Amino acid sequence: MFTGDTQVIALACTYSTRVFAFAPVIGLGLAYEKIFQAVGRMKVSMICMMLGCVTNIILDPVFIFVFGMGVQGAALATVISQAISAVWVILFLTGKQTKLKIKTKYFKPKASVLLPVCALGVSPFIMNATESAINIAFNASLSRYGGDVAVGAMTILSSIMQLQFMPVQGIAQGAQPIMSFNYGAKKMDRVKKAYRLLMICSFTYTMIFCLAVEIAPGFFVHLFNSSSQELFEMTKWALRIYMAATGVFGIQLAVQQVFMALGQAKISLFIACLRKIILLIPLIYILPHFFADKVFAVFLAEPVSDFISVTVAATLFFLNIKKILKEGEV
């Protein structure tokens, strides 16, 4: 679905089949990482994440180059690093360093707990799941209009955008339990302080990153490509188009996290669907009909979608936040 290159498909299947076989281990580590965040044990959560990341970084070159295992080595490094994180978390939760211990009585499913969790989880699930649909749409259109070079440029653009969004997502996820706790404790002043600080931090970071990309796109492209001059030139101009509106996107990330923290699953879900499903995917196929440069039109779909979705998200926030806080005081 993502590519027609048989060599890439073979490598991807080799990697994915090995990693997916150990998906329960990976899921276990992710679940406990969120539990630590929810109870305010951020150091433990950070150690859990860093343990897996650092182990993966160390094992990747060892398995790939030293042992000559190639893609299989990369998959094995991923599985081992995630397993180490999961084992460390389990040992911590069964040890004496925490009051939050694993007990069989906590494993009984309750609808009163599961249903609200699933409702709030739909929004981030859609945000992650639709990334695949977006990649398919981008690759299909760019392969048609620009060939392999355009598809390669899109891969680099996505990686650079992750450098911008991942830190903001981390800040937002860290702010979520703080807002949720104070909302439940009816401390609305602290909720306001938390979401204001979140929005300032998110907007400031994404705007600075966006300006840096617009001023020096070549620097960022060099981080991911140093061999193909044709790929470098296309990615360099495409980057300025693709990330033109990401400076204000920190606002949407913050707003969506605020709605999730305050239990507003429906609004959060709508915002998640708006940018990618309602706007971005259709624009990828519609805009090329209005521009002579089809590749430019495909890349343009991203900033158009970003700008509209940020505007809508901000409007929903200002229209609803006072009402939500007032209801929380009752």
C-alpha cells in the first residue's frame, strides 16, 4: 500500500514481521509508561523511555554492521530494547520502590473504567492511525506526478516534521495529567495556568522551529540526505512549502490535549479527524487539478490543511472553554 518497489517491500516485511511478533511486549511497555505519567512519576516514565531508546541506539549498529544482520538486526534491536523497558517496568512495579503495585484484583475489566478510557483514547488513536492513510495518499500522488525523487523527498519532510512535533507532544502529554487532576479537584485557576503555559510553550517552539526551517531549509535536509543532489534540491524547496503553516500548529496540539484532559472526547475527536481525514487527504487529490506544478500542489495540501484546522481548533477552544470550566465547578 505504501510503495511498489519490490526490494523495499521485501525489507519492510522482514522488519515488520519480526517486530509485530513481539507487539504485546511493546504494548506492555507503553501502557506502564502512561501509568507512571498519570500518577506523577515522571522520572520513572522517562527512565523507561530512555532505557529502550538508548539500548536501541547501541544495538542497531552492532547487529546491522558488526554482525552483518541488516534489516533483521534492526528489528532484533527494536524488540530487545522494548523488552528491556517492559521488564524494567514490571520489576519496578513488583518491587518496594512504589506504592502502585501489580495485583490480580486490578485486572478485572469494568465498563465504568474501560468505556471512558476508550472514548478519550479514540482521538489520539485516530491521529496515529491516519498517519498511515496520509502516507499512502502522499506517496501515491507524488509517485504519479514526481516519481521516486518526490517520494523520497516526502520521507525526509515527514522526518523533519517529527522533529518539530514530537517535543510539543511530549510537553502536551506531560501537561494532561496536571490539568485532569486539578479539573477533578475543582481547582480551575490551576487548570487555566496549566493550559496557558502549555499553549505558550507549544506555540513558541513550533514557531521558532518553523522560522528556522524557512530560513535554512538546506541545513535540515542535510541531516537526512548527503548523497543525492537531485533529492536535496527538491526537498529543500518542498520543505518551505510543506511546513509553511506549522508555526501556529502548536496551538492545535495544545487545544486538543486540553480537551482530552478535561474529558471532552467528542471535540477532541473532531479536531483529530478535521486536519487529516476531512481536510488533508482530500486536498492531496484535489489541489493538483488547480495547479500546473502538480508536485507543488501535493505539498501545498499540508499548509492549507494546517491553517484551516488550527483556526477551527482555536475557535472551538474560545467558544467552549468557559462553559467546560464552569461545569467542572459544579
